[in-house]
Amino acid sequence: MALVIAGERSGAGKTTVTIALLAYLIRRGLNVQSFKVGPDYIDPMFHAYVTGRPCRNLDAILTSESYVQKCFYRHIQDVDFALVEGVMGLFDGVSRRKKSAPPYTSEKSTPPYPPQGGKKKPLQEGKNPHQASNNNSHQAGNNNCPLSPPWGEEEFNYDFSFASTAHVASLLNLPVLLVIDCSRLSGSVAAIAHGFRSFDKNLNFAGLVLNRVASDRHLELLTDALEPLNLPILGVLRRDEAVTIPDRHLGLIPAEELPHLHDAIDKLADLAAVAFDWEKLLPMLAATSDDGGEGYEQLLGRYSLPYSIITKKNDNVNSLGKQFGVRIAVARDRAFNFYYQDNLDLLEELGAQLVFWSPVDDAVFPDNVQGLYFGGGFPEVFAQELSGNVVIREAVKSAIVAGMPTYAECGGLMYLCDSIVDFDGNSWEGVGVLPSTAEMGKRLTLGYRETVAVRDSSVLSSGDGVCGHEFHRSHLTVEPSDPVYHSWRYGKRGEVEQVGEGWGVNGVHASYLHLHWGARPDIPARFLQRCAEFDGKGVLGDG
């Protein structure tokens, strides 16, 4: 068994509760695997900082329901405790069509994602744009991403909590620990707790954590109100600004940028030691069922010795064999740190050697590499440093112009542009392989996307369908004239938003779309195939 930490809404405090639980368990020398529901990158960084193990994302949209289950059970095999942090409120998911729309043919109405200008026309006359053009594009089976938009010709049923914390808890058959923000509540806490428990009778509620409790009198009012529900209170956290993790425009500030994070984690571990009912919680957090009937003290005694944490390299869903002996330069530093660990694992499983480097700090471009991988992150925050590292910018541009296959998501896309304009209106020179400027703004672009590739790139072939996620406050001043994707908001009914997005030039696949490759190993395999075909001799002095 393991435990799902859920909130009644975003901001209830589930991340603080999760980190406090993890910090206490690690302090006791226990080995713990953490998971995060949804597409988030930043919370998993904090998990990994505390546990020393990569946190795994559980996202049924970006992967599939079966992948969520396989990923969870695979990564708890060598640990004793496991914990899943939820996303948003417990039942907050997305609207999902349960019935597929009829396929598009040239005799029917045109597909509802028009190109720039708003006119609807077929992508290719007589060709179904939702039909993959190769045999591998759907071999892993992402059945949760219907690549047919709503046609308005049939009735559809919608599931509004798909990919929610409740959905994942149900998929994994795990109990839920609900965190309630009590800062502006007293007796009403009972109505909230009762409503959440009764909303879905199939969910198993382990109990409650009362967060931001102001005083002993406040706690008395809360516990008196909750007593008739017979729902255990397993934790009480007092209002304390000292344990608040700072945030900025895309959420929490990443762990790497917080110089005093170790002290904050220590405080959370101290807090957790007295704030939670460990006698009841510890057996629930055990990764395997406890048939011996051990209690709190026995469990702590059995796992009291320090544990050397080793992350297994080859425990992947798809063992495709080490086919590609290539070196991939993966940008990983303060500016670029949004990576799903499963993506990196798949590249290694397929035979790639990953070379981690820093476009911010390094003075030398990685040698003998055949591909570039730029994840998302915060290039806008470090734009001055990135721009000032002229040697690296020119080296990246030379490699890309020479045809080196390059995969760039969101922040990586921004870095490859001519320039980045930060929040203060300052313009900083970028790599300059994409003829556009990434300009920061107030508008947040957020959400899942269903897409179909309308041209070949280094990771997709025309006709491939894939689901991804966008999360950014920048926009491009010039959009690609020949985009990689046509996309629409996941599960959107009625009028479909028109989006043509993504660049494919000189072996580059650059897009705002974040992809999780777990259920689509054909994507990294295609990228590595392109890298293996690249003749890099003589590029940047290689060879």
C-alpha cells in the first residue's frame, strides 16, 4: 500500500505536507519513492531533493491509464515506503470524451483545426490527418488521447475528473489523505470533509490533515465539528510562515535556486515529527502490504539503519534494446531543468549516452555529441547569463546549422530564438536559429493539447498524433509559417481553438509542447535514429 496526498483545492498545502512527510521518513533512514500526479516539473524537484530518488509523474493524459499503473508498481519494487502527491483539488481533472468521433474523410466536413487565417481546409486532400503514416506511431497505445476532435454529429459522454488525483487514486487502489486549508474555517470544515468523502463512494479516505491552524482554540473548534464524521485527523499543521517555500510566475522556485533549502527541509522534518500521527500513517505508507501486523515502533526499528539509495537504470516499460550508440547533450542547469525522468531513462535504455551540461555556466560545448536536448525551465530568468555566454550560443548555432538533430521544449524553444525579452522589457540575444522573439507577458498559457503532426520533424512523422501540455507566460512575436503541429485544447467541445505551432528547421523540433514519452517509445527511438544518421565529423572540432 501507499498513500495519496490530496488537497481540497490548489494552495491547500499538499506540497508542504508531502515534503514534510518525505523529510521525516528520510531522516529516519528509510527508503522512499515519491510520485506526482499530473504534468508538473517543479514539485518533483523538491521530492527528489529530499529523497535522493527521481520522482515519477503519473499522468493518464500524457501517457495512459495502464502506464500510470505500470510506472507506479515498477518503481515501488525496491523501496519500503511510497507516497503520491496529488494535483489541484482532489476531483479536479479534465473533460474527456468517452466516445470517439467518426474518422475524417475527404467526403466529410473539413477538420476543425483551421490553419492561420481561420479558413477550414483539409491538411492533405483525400488523406485522413488522424491516421499515422508509419507503423510505429501508436504501437505503445495511448488510448486516452482521442485524436479526433468533436464533430457535433453524435452524442458524447464526458468525464470531468479524468486524470485527477481521485482518478489516479482509483487506478492504483490507494487511500487518500485529504489536506484542508483551515485558515478561514471553523465549523464549515465538517461540511467540506463530508462532501469530499461522500462525493465518490468508491474512494478510500485514510483521514484528514488540518493545515494552517491558528491556535489551540481554533483546533478545538475544528475537531469538535469533525467528530461526528468519524474521519481520523492524522495531522495538524499550525500557521507558520517560516516553512513557506517561495514562488514566482510559474509556481514554486525550483529547489536548485534556493540556497537555504536544506534548512527549510530540516524544519519540515522537525514539524512532521510532532504534527502527524505516525502510529497510523506509517503502515499506510508502506509500499507493500504488511501481513505481519507490525506496529509503529516495530516498523521504525526494522528500517532504522541508513539506506544507500540506488536508482535502477533499466526498469523501463519498453525494453527496446540498446540500438543507438550515440551521445546526446542534455542541457540541465538553472535555466533548463524541466525533464521527465522517464524520458531520460528511455533514451538511456535505447543506448544513448546522456551528457549533462550547462548553457549558462559552461565555457566549452560538449564534445562528440550527435544530438541536442533542451528541456523547459526558466531561460527568461537567466537570459542575461545565457546571452552573455557567446561561445556556447555560437557553438549551439553551428551544430544546429550543420544539421545536428535537436529537440527543444518550451524554454528550449525560447533559447533557440533570435532573442528573449524578459519581464522588464530587456532584450537578450538568443541562439538565433529560429527567426522569432520569445517575449514574456502576463498571460498564462496552460493546458493539455491534442495534436497531429502535419510535417516531418526529428521526432515525429506527418500524421502522428500525440498529447502534450503547455505551461508558459511567453509568446512568440513571429509564428512558424510551416508549423509542425495542428493542435486543439484537450477534450474541448464546440468551437475548436485554431493553433498551428512548433518549428522544424535544420533537424530541429522546437515547440511549446511538453511531451512525456513513457507510452510512446517510438518518439525517442526516432530521435536517436536521426542522431545516429547525423555525420558530426568536423563539427565544432569533433572527430
